[in-house]
Amino acid sequence: MSQLVLNHLSLVNFKSYQQAEINLSENVNCFTGDNGTGKTNLLDAIYYLAFCKSFFNPIDVQNIYNEEDFFMIQGKFNLKENEETIYCGNHKLKKKVFKRNDKEYSKLAEHIGVIPLVMVNPADTHIINDGSDVRRKFIDGVISQYDKTYLSKLLAYNKSLYQRNNLLKHFAEERRFDESLIDVYDHQLNDFGKFISNARKQFLQEFIPTFRTFYQRISQKAETVGFDYKSHLDEHPDLMELFELSRKDDRAARYTTKGIHKDDLIFTLEERPLRKFGSQGQQKTFVTALKMAQFNFMKEKKGLKPLLLLDDIFDKLDDQRVKSIMQMVSSEEFGQIFVTDTSRNRLEGLFDDIHQEVKYFEIDHLGKISEHHEKR
């Protein structure tokens, strides 16, 4: 199995950091400090290098330090035995620049999947409790990291959907309707949508057994968990026919009411909806198992261990579940790990029995990063 390692991270004017440089362990890296010191911002910088955007704030200029004009993030990686430099720069008045080994990407989508990464964050429970778009993004995000064709067809579907919705609004404002123009977009959405729907179903068929295994490893309980995949295509498998049947509703609503852009996942615990019947601990275990299964799935698809970012994941989990998670991610199944927590002592206690190199980085209220020690 090939190894992916971030050796060095450099920041200029990124979020709370005016300037920072750190050398990282190829095994476990722990960022500690009080709330608000910028621990999570370091993880977000690493996330940027994988996905060309922030995990938390998609508006690039809002990630610039104070009143500065730009930010820069650069990472030096070992990727499949090659040295790689990934650079991201964003200026308030210019487009974002993303480079791999000094060569600029013409399209950011070309970079997705080069640096496979999984982020686990306290806000992940929104996958359970928010709207269906969040759950679709989870599926789409996993598949897009290993399947470039899926990503291109997803982007094309979303572009056609946006144009069709704009056309429906335009017709409503002008009080007219042109069936032939709508037909053009229906055929595009049909072509892209069938591929996307089939890929999602294939993904879930492979993914769910892995997810169930990780849930039981973390919870150490024999609770039955699963997903129910809901789609308009369940009742109308022909997407073109579905668009034709919903055209009247589309005209009234001024947007496309049916299609694979409305697909959803219903998460279940003991065959009941997790959103309604799961405790906070069970929901947190569920989403953590989702992310662990995502890691394993991507590792198998790409033949490369993704980076794993664990941001303050200990909230709402009992000690036993936390211990299970840390023992699991510190095994040879996983690769380079980044962990944040307010308590260095707690992390040291968790890693006492783990025979891996661990580096600790303390961040103070001024954003200064101090490497305290490393141990094996």
C-alpha cells in the first residue's frame, strides 16, 4: 500500500496565522491549545491542499488574515515515493491560484483526488440532521475523489440543472413557455443523471457493509445500522418520463422539482430513523463510523492511505468509544493522522499504549506554534 505523507506545511496570512511553518511526523500529529487559538485552522489549511477550498468557509477572501490582501498555503508531500509541492494562493482582487510542482491547474477539479483526505469534525452530525443536500454531498464527495468521470458528469449535471432552473424562472417572468428549449436540458440531465444514479447505488452497495463493521468496532455493540436510499427514480425509473410528468409542477415552482438532485439517504438504527431515535452519542458514533468507512473505501479504491484529520472528536463520546477510535486509527490500517484537542494530557494518555511516533504542537493565543516533544 502506497504512503501519502505531508512533511512540511507553510502558511502566510491564512485565517489566524500571519505566518507559520511546521515539520510534521509521518505518523501522528497532535495540535493542542485552548479554544480559539487556531488548532482547527491548521487542519483547514491541510484540507485546502486536498480540495482547493476551506472545509468551513467556501468564501476564499474571508479566510485571509485580518486586513491583508492575500493568503498562501503550501505543503510538501511524499506521494507514491515522489516529492510533491502543492500550492494555494488567493488574492482579494485576483482569481485563486492552485499549483502542483509549480504547474498551475487550468481547472481546480483536476486536482480533486490527488491528495485523498478524510476530515472528522464535531459538525459532522449535520449529515444526519440537515437537509438531503448534505447527504448527497457526502456521497458525491467520496466518489469524486476516486472517479474523475463521476466528478465531470456531476459538474455537468449541476450546470444543466442551473441553466434549466434559470430558464423556468425566465419563462415565468415573461409568461411564456418553450417546450423545445426545456427538452434540450431534459436530455442533458437524463444522460448525466442516469450515470450518477447508477454510480451512487453501486457505491452504497460496496460501502454499507464496511460502514457497519466500523460502527460495531467503535460502539462495541451489536446495534443494527444502515441506510435507506430514496430517489424519485424508485417510482419512475425513466428519468425523461419523470421530467415530462413533473413539467407542470416545475412551471409552477419555477425550478426543477424532480431528479437525482433530490436523492436522499435515511440513516437507520435498529431499523428506525437515526435522526429521531438516536442519542447524541449514537449519532456521533454513526458519523465517525461513516468517516472511517470513507477512509477505508478510498484507500482500497486508490491504493493509497488518505490523510486523516480528527478535529475535536471527543465531545459527546464516552471514554471507551474514544479509546476504540484512537487504537483503530493508530493501527497499520491507517496512515498519517492529525488530531486537535484542548488537552495535551488527554491525548498523551490516549497514545500511551500506542507504539507510533507522536508529535505534539502547542498553539498559544498569539498563534505561536511550539513543538514540545515527540515520542515513540
